[in-house]
Amino acid sequence: MLRIIAFTSFIFTQLAVAQTPVRPLFREFVGLCGHTVQFRPDLYQPVCRIVRDYHPVKWDLGTDTSVMPEWPFAKNRVSWEKVYGSWHEKGLRISVCFQFDDMKAADWKDIERDARAYARGFAKNFGPDGKWPFVECVELGNEPGHLDDATYLRLFAAMAAGIREGNPKMKIATCNTEAGGSDRYWKGADIFKPHLESIDVLRIHRYAIKDGWPTWRRSYPEDSTVPYLSKIQDMIDWRDKHAPGREMWVSEFGWDCSTQKPDPKGDMAKFITCTDDEQAMWLVRSYFLFAQMGIDKAFMYFFNDDDKPAFHACSGLTRNFQPKPAYHAIAWMLKHLADYRFARAIHQSEKDGYLFEFTSDKPDTPKILAAWHATREDVSLDLQGATVMRAQVMPLTAGLPSGGKANFGDTTIKAGTKPVLIWTK
């Protein structure tokens, strides 16, 4: 009888392990939103492994959507072979977001025919095993809220069919999607129920906005009073119920930070930004939280800004192509966790602090713990039996980071708002 019980327990344990989702390695997880010819792969390679490009469909089709581009050139003569080829040479993986949000239904000569032909040609030429095999995924629309659901779905269905015809290996992603109904900047997830066979990836954009206009003030990512993590979880739950097996991406998240004061007479007169240091901390902590939630890829918004104090206008990792503190923080995170994946949450509390464990598939590598608190400094966290080998506090500048508030052999760590990485045995 004891043998039967032991064997049954073993079977249930193995089933539980088999059903536990495997989190992505950080080099497959950390992405950045870029933009066509402005993106500099040499500069941004240290802070991402995947680039999400806002790809203007109007560049390709011009004023006559019935005439296809002469690939690899857009009709405005931008060479996608050169643009995406230069990213690919730096080891960057690419997801292209078809930007047709600014095109009305009347701008298409024939929506079904032209959209299908366009997507087919793009997928055939730029998808896996294509002539210029640089693009892994096509996102069908960014925030196409000005198109009604019926018109958007006409475009979605036509483009999805064209992609499958042109290159079955290319992934298809939705536009920005939420679990509720459609709005100006997203489509409600339920509209995709009849099209799930055409979908590989569901996407959501989320910003930790505490107050709307006129301040657009944002909060820290763990703030439970802000619909940031909760809205992402709603989409994960919708996916699990209606589209299991599909990837879930956070394809935009970020924080505005500017050194300039807004125009006191303009629309942004009361606009509030976070500090450069807060942007760095909150981006890194968001990546840790998304990894725990089971997000497959997450893309920071944005790659660069001109220091303009306005909504979504100062979210870059660089300012006038000069690294901000966030750039150095993300580069540090990716350098150390590139070959690691989320394993478990040891502590997870907005009140008491966070301690997440990351593990590598490589043998004989130490576990790495990430420790922080949402709002407080010098919070003591028990490492639950792990022993410190070394520790580093998240840096805000280039150069060697400082050691963490722990010594070799310690079994507790002092955590604060800047995350600490702890190598343990």
C-alpha cells in the first residue's frame, strides 16, 4: 500500500512539473521599441535582444495600395534589407508592427485584396527562410482605435491570411489588446475569438498612470492602486481561458522623464515626469515582475527622446542618443541574467518586499536572486537558506556597480528601491 501511495505521489509530482510553464531566458525576453532608420543597433544592442519596429505601411504602399512595393524597398525608397539587415547583424531579433493606424478604410483601393497581397509579399521576403530573413513576427496594427472593430478585423483577417500564404513560419500578433471592450487605443480581446487559429501572440500596452490629464503622473510598478499589473493579469487570464498556448507580450511599457520644464502656457503645462533614477528602477523591476507573471516578451518604450516634457515624448533609454541611467541599469540586468530565467518568488509583497530567484540551464552556475522593495530602503529579507557569494546594486552610471548590502556567507539581505542581484549557493 505504501508503495502505491509513493508511486501515486511521484506521478502527481511529475505532472505538476510538466504543467509548470517554463519562463523565457532573459535574452529571449528583453525587448525595446525602436523606429526604422532612426534606430542605432550598435548603441542599443547592450540593452535588448529583440527590437520592435513601428513599420509605416504608408511608406510601403504610398497613395495607391493596389501597387505592391518593389521589395526590399518601400515606395519612399527606404531599404528594409539595409535597415533590418543592420539590426540582424548585431544579433538582434525583430518583430515588425504594421502601422496602418493612420490609414482610413477609404485609403485602401480594396482592403481585402491589397492588405492580403501586401502582407503576403512582406512575409515571403522578410520572414524566416525568406530572401532577407530578418523578421520573426508581424504585429497587425499598433493602437488602431480610430478604426471600428469591423474594419480592423477586415484588415486583420486579410493580412493574417497573406502572412500564412507567404511564410507559414512567421508569427502573427494582434494589435494592442485588453480583456475588456475596445477603446481608442486598444481592441477588446473578445473580437479575436473567431480568429484564434490565425494568432500566435497576444499583445498589451500598459503604463502605470496614476492620474490622467492634465498631469499624466505615473507611479511605481508595484502600486496596487494603479491598473498596471492588474490589467496585464486580466489579459493573461483571458489568454489562459480562451487561447491557451498563445504567447503573451507586453509590447509597450515605460516612464517619461525629462530635465526640462513644460511650457506653462501649453497643453502640457501641468505635466509631471518621474526622475531619471526612478525610470531606471521601475523599468528593471517591471521586467522582474513580468517574468514572474509569465510574460513571454516585454518591450520598453522608447529607445530615444529629445528631452521634450510631454506625454510619451521623454521615455527614451537615451536622451539625444546619450545614455540615461535606465540604459546602464538595463544593460547591467541583461548582462547578468541573459542566460537565466525566472524560477520562483521567495518573497512577493508591496508592503514587505520582493525576492525572486533566477536559474540558468547551464550546469554548475549559481542561482541569482533579485531583491528590492517598492518604496522603502534597508528592508531586511531572509534568503530562505541561500548563502550570499556576492551581490551588486543596480547601477545608474557606466562602470563597475557597487556591492550589495551583504557580505560573503550572509543569509539575509538589505533591500531598497534599487534592485540588488545576489549570487548564491
